[in-house]
Amino acid sequence: MAKAADYIEDVKRYDAGADEAHVQKIVNYCGIALQNRDSSLVSCSDETEKNRVRDGFAKKKLGLEAGPASQAIDAVCDMMKGDNQKSRVTFLYLLAKSAGKLGGL
């Protein structure tokens, strides 16, 4: 089972004050997806993948409408553009933080 400790350093590259409890909630949300290398990453160049994040995590977990969710996803993609391999946990953490929804996880 994945733990926040496995991801916290990557998250802290973008948010030095990241709370491990919030990261753990995202790890728990991702669950089995983190066991597969391909599904543990987010591809910003894949529209289907971005739509999956929008319709899944952004809508169901964060309560964002499609338009604002897509804008937030694009902003996180831009923030992480230096990473060829974007960790799903880090991506979702940054998405929740940018939406002001970390406390609601």
C-alpha cells in the first residue's frame, strides 16, 4: 500500500509547506492506480487523460464545474511542465491546492 511518505518529497518541490495528511488523502483516493507505473502518472499532452482528471477528481472530489476544472488542470500542467513524468499524487495535490480545496479532502 502506498504511503504519503513515498510522495511527499515530490509534492514539496512545488509546495514546501505541504501537509503529509493531505498527501495521504490523495494517495488513498488514487488507491490501486498508484501500483501501475502508467496510471501513477498524468500526461498533460493527452486530452483523454486531462478529461479523466476533470470528470473524476476535479468534479467528484473537489466539486469543480468542467470549465474551471479544465482551467485549473491546464494551470497545473503549466506549473509542472519541467517534469517529463508528472506524479499523479503531486498533480492532484496541486490541483486541490489551486482550487482552495485541500481542507475538504
